[in-house]
Amino acid sequence: EDGSDIVELEEAYAQTLSDFGLPVGLTAKMGRAFWTLGYLNEHHGHADDFADRPLPYRVFLNKSFNDDGIEISYVLPTDLYTEVGVGTFRGDDFPLGGGDGEIFRQWSSFARVGGDIGANQSWRLGGYILDGNPTGGRTSNEDAVTFIGDTDLYVADLRYTWAPGGNPHTEEVILQGEYFRRDESGTYEDTGSSTGAVTFDDSSTGWYAQAVYKFNQQWRIGGRYSGLSAPSVPSGLSGSTLDADGHDPKTYA
């Protein structure tokens, strides 16, 4: 990364099993993990259908969110698959970072439902919130930009799968998409300019949609489109590294 070799601990956690003594459907997880946030985040990047993460994951999560923390989830005893959960985290990983010695400065909550359509189809829909307060300053753009304030990230995901022949291991159609919205209120400062801290209160959004067809156990083909909608930039940051200059990026894979 940036010409240097870096060793990073991605996951190291403990998780309760079904015979731990908790009520049926209740699970606790603590340590460092890819936490429940949208569909892709809790999966390692090597399991993705594409070589890179879609734009919203790269911008809002720096590819993935795996801070230190605790998460509790509960699968309700209902005919329709229903799961709810909450978590609290140290706040040292992006999109917070810049911790000032405090712990558990970030929290999350989620709910998702899903089920089967006949014998060969399934679906799942989820909604997620990640809230935090980077009081020590979140840095980005190669440490040139610092944000201090409140940041709320909202995510919704939808996934549909269909196994035409009845066996998803040999043939499967997957339709998947996620929508992100980040609301921020605080101050941004570009260390490369002389404007100082500039007040910011706005939202940015991003999304992706993809379709993948697995036609053999070892082969699949797919397409993905992702895009971002940049917020309005205050006049004090015009021309800085935060100024999108009216450009909303899009990618095709």
C-alpha cells in the first residue's frame, strides 16, 4: 500500500454456538470481523463475483468494515426468515478512524427478511444503519482531508437467486443490488489548502446492481454497474481535493 508492505489482521473473533445456552436463534459475536452491513461486507473479498468491490464499498467503507466490536443477532421463530441485530464498535476503522482513546464510539443495527419461491428460487431483503462520531478526525485522500463530526450510513440490499435445474452448485442465476446513503454533519479540512475547517452538512449516495449466471460448477459470467452521487461542496472547499466539480463517477464491470 503506497509502496510499503503492510500486515493487517482482518478477522479474529469468538462466536457463540447453538449449544452455548442462549435462547434458540440468538447469537453473540465479539472481536474483529467483517460485520453485518449490506450483503457484501460480511463476506471476504475473495468470495466476490468480481475482481473489485463496487464504488459505494470503496468510497463509503474503504472496501469493507471490520472494526473491533460486539454484535448480537436474533433469528425470529417465524415461518418467514427474519433476523434482527445490533452492534457496537471501537470506531478505529473507516468510515470513522482517528480514534482519540475512546472506545465503542460507533454502533449499528439491522433487520432482514427472506424466503423461498417454490423449490428453486430464493430472495432476501435487508436494511442497515452504521452511526458514529469521528471526534479524533477521519482522514482520507492519502491523509490530505480530515472530517470531524457525525456520520450516518444507511444501506439497503436485495438478492434473488434461481437454480433452473434445481442444483445451485452447477447452475444458478443471481440478481443483486445495494443502495447507500451517507449523511454527514461537521467540518472538513483540506491540509493542502489555506481555507481551514469548513462546515459541512449534506448527503451523498451510491448504488450498484449486478447479474451473474453460473452455467457450470467452475464457470460464471456476469455484469455490474455502480455509481455515486457526490454532495454539493461548500464554497470554502471549492477547488480542493474534496471538490467533485459536478462529476458523479460510474463504473462498469
